[in-house]
Amino acid sequence: MRAVAKHQEEREFAFSDRDFRFLADLANKKTGIVLSDQKRDMVYSRISRRLRALGFTDFSQYCDLLKTSEGDNEIGNLVNAITTNLTHFFREKHHFEHLHKTLLVPLQASGAKRLRIWSAGCSSGMEPYTIAMTLRHAIASIDSWDARILATDIDTNMLDRGVRGEYTIEEYDNIPASMRDEVTCNKHDGTMQMSDGLKKLIAFKHLNLLEAWPMRGMFDAIFCRNVVIYFDKETQKKLFNRMADLMDVGGWLYIGHSENLAKVTDRFELVGRTIYRKVH
């Protein structure tokens, strides 16, 4: 107990078990994210920034704010703070190789010119921009297609970055040499800008996966990678069944390297490493 007390004393803000449980329960209710006790230090670190911004002296004040009608506007900041946004261009490269060879090449050969892809949990936008680069590289005439990439996330700050399409120049090396003409680097300020050709393929939209989904059209492929690891099994079942409803049989689903659909849904079959095909 003395060690715990000492740890609390060293902290800038008092953070009780009651405070953590309240924030964890609220986050789960609003987003479906499960915050275990192992995430307590992460919650403290990220929410502390909000306490400083609001001039609060302890977490109980922040929790009290969230309990009021005035705290409704703070929910978005809470969600933005606790969501994890680890991403980079061409992460899990085999997904984009599969997309190119198994969906895009046969689709072009069929003469069809309609394509819909959803990047669910798109973070700062590197995933949908990677999809867009893959499209433009695979299909030279993509500008004449009815092709759209829907990019959604619950974190509004990340969506703003995606809309801007501006990243650090360090990300340049993650882009294959054959696709680097789609970006412009500014060595003076260390930024890298996505091309207008990529931007016009993508629609960035705010979406909480637990709430209503406004889209009605069918998707050829859905990327939902490293998103459901934060959800319990029941939430995962509902999520993937809803996604299946938005795909025709044969549609493709790409998930994260630490995720699988075993005992979650039987509407997809595993056909490759974290690559699934809708079967019914």
C-alpha cells in the first residue's frame, strides 16, 4: 500500500480508483472501447492534458464536468484522448498487394467501373491514402471511374489531419518508389503533402462504429484493422455482422495482425493472413 500511495503522491493530479472506473465506463458506453486496469497509466497520461487545459487540479473535477450537460462538449475531447492512432503508410503491406491483385486487376478486366472501399478506423488518414495510391497505381483510368474511398474515425483531430493530407517527411520511405509521384515533399519544413488526385478519391467522415451508419451502398472491400482489439466479443460480433450486411458475397475484409474472426462471425472465411472473404 505504501508503494501505491507514494506513486499517487508523485503524480501531478489526484486520480482515484473511482475516477478511473467512471472514465472507463463512460468510454465503453460512448465508444465500445474496453479500458482494463492495465490501461490506467495511459488514461492518466492522456487525460492529464485536458485537466491542464481546463485548469483543473484533480480528476474528480473532470469527472464532475462530464456528468453535467456542459460536459457534453467535452466528450469528444475525451474520446480523442483515449483512442490509439498508431499508423503508417503501407502498414501490413500484404493487404495492399492482395487488394491490387485479387480485387482491382480482375475488376478492371471485367469492364466494371464502380468501386467502393471503406477504411473503418482510418486514424490520421495514412490507410485510406495508401488505398488510394494502390488504386491509382493499379488502374491508370481510375479518374474516369465511379470510385470512392470512405474514411471514417471517431477521433475528429485525426480526421482533420486526413483532410489536410499533410504528414512528416519521415513517412516518405514507407511509400514504394513507384508511387512517390503522388506526394510532394517540402524539405524546408519537413512535411509531405498528398496529391489532389489522391484526395479526390477519399471522403473523410466522423463515425462512431457503435452508432447509426448512414451509408447504404455496398462495399467491395472493407479495411477494419487494429480497431476491434479494443472491443469485447459481443461488440465485435455486432460490428462484423453489420459490415457483412454492407458487402456482397465475395467482398473482401482486411483486419489487424493481432485480430481474428474465430468464434466472432461465420459470415467470412479466412483466405490469407488476416484477409477474409464474405461467404454469406
